[in-house]
Amino acid sequence: MKPYALFLPFVMLLAACSGGADKKADAEEAAEAARITAISAYVSSIDEKAATNKVMAAHNFVNGDNTAGLIGLYSIKDTPIRLYIFPEGPPGDSSIETWFYLDTVTVEVKMLREVITTKTGVIENTFYFDTDTLIDSESRRAKDLPSLEAAAITEYESPFGKTDYRFSAAEVNLLAERAAVALKIDRKDLSPKANELRQLGASHWAVGNEPGWHLAVIPHKKIVYTGNYGEKVIEFPAADAQKGDKDATIFTSSANGHTLTAKFDNTVCTDDGDKKYPFTVTITVDGKTYRGCGQSLF
């Protein structure tokens, strides 16, 4: 028997094994791409909910060596579905904004996206998670934010090596959990009633005396006026904020024969207890005008 007669089947066997390995690798790559596509589509659906769902904000969240602001977007079941951490305080040489997109059922992070702005440009890093596992990470660089969309996508290279928390689903979820808890903590600068309305997603709060009244604007839901020391409560339909003179914010609504106009002027207001508020507020309810102080809860 000629030597090549034995060699040829061996080569064919190797080719068959190699082909099988290639097919397996292709299948795994296709499955990963499908999961990333599904996560991206889910993230887009979450972003769309920002126009109607409840939002809460908090400040002075300790993140690393800095304090940061927080904004949470919630599902109809009142669970966080998107968390945004942004820098507060004096601007430095660079800043990091971070978004967590959470599964509506497990409340685990599906995507972590961060935008790093420096004096020389902008970097966007994105991390995709599935069942407690990092399945892919990518990065884009551009001279500014508008240029990011067209920037080439490359593999994320960590400046921190294996200690980078972004590579650990457990650590990413831990940070998101801390942020979610911080959003729910009552603010010390607010009254119990203001904190109660804040938990419902109120964006603006105002209070006044003689007779005692308060007002809460809850975006996409309602505006609640409480007058005469709590004896009179009127719920008005939600209204979009309108811009008034000197950048004042105005809300106008009506319901069941009642009318409301609330104007938040950018003038510092001091209440009877010498507490200062950023807004001087004038409200007109059913033709009667009241004045007080107010603030944004965002």
C-alpha cells in the first residue's frame, strides 16, 4: 500500500474536525451577537419609557472618591429600570457619566454604559451582561459627543487590568444596588410630606402659609394642590412645564371646574422659619392667589 493512501484519510479527518470546530465557533459567535442585539433592543425600549414613567433624583451619592448625582427611572411596578450617575461639584480634567440598564424582573444589570469626557475628547464604553456574565465589551473614541455615533467600535481595553470592576457582573450589580437604595432614602432637607410626594416621583414642590398650603407636580401623572391646612385637596391633570419671563417655570391645569396656575420664579425665597428655597412661587387656584417658596426635587 502506498504511504499517501493512509495519509489522505487522515488529512480528510483533520479537515472534518476543523470544519466542525469552525462551525461551532461560528454558532457561538452568532448566539453572542443575537444576545447583544436583544440587549440593545431592550435598552432602547427602556429609554422610551423615560417620557412617561416615574423618575426620582438624589445627590451627594458617594461613588469612589467623589460625590455624584443620581437619577432613577422606574417601571410601573416601581422597580428601577435605568440608573444614571453623573458628576457633581467643580469640573475637573475629566468626568464620567454612567448608565445602568436593569432587567425588569431580576433587577440585574443588562447593560452598563459610560461616557468619559476629557479635554482631548470623548470615550464611550459599553458592557453587555447576561445571566450574571459579561458577554462583551466595546469602546468608541471621538473628538466630541456628536462625533461618537460615527466612531469606529473597538474592543474595550481596561486601564485597570483584571481589577476593573466593569468585568465583574457581581461588582457592577452591587454599585447599581447601592445607587437604587440611595434614591429611596428620604432627603434631610425636605419635610415628611415633601419626601412622601418625592417618592411618588414629584419634580417640583412648593409650600406657603396663611392659610397653609402645598403643591406637588408629578410629571406624567398629576399636580396635587392641598389648601387650608390640609382640608382641601384638588388633583389636577399633569401639565408640561412652560417657560415664563426671566426663565420662570409655569404649570397650568384644570379639572372638574377648578383651575390652577403655578409659577416658579428664579428668586430666592425665605420661609417663616428662615429656611431658604431657590424659587419664589405664586399659585392661583380658582381665582385666588397665594405666595410661597418652592424647589425642584430633581
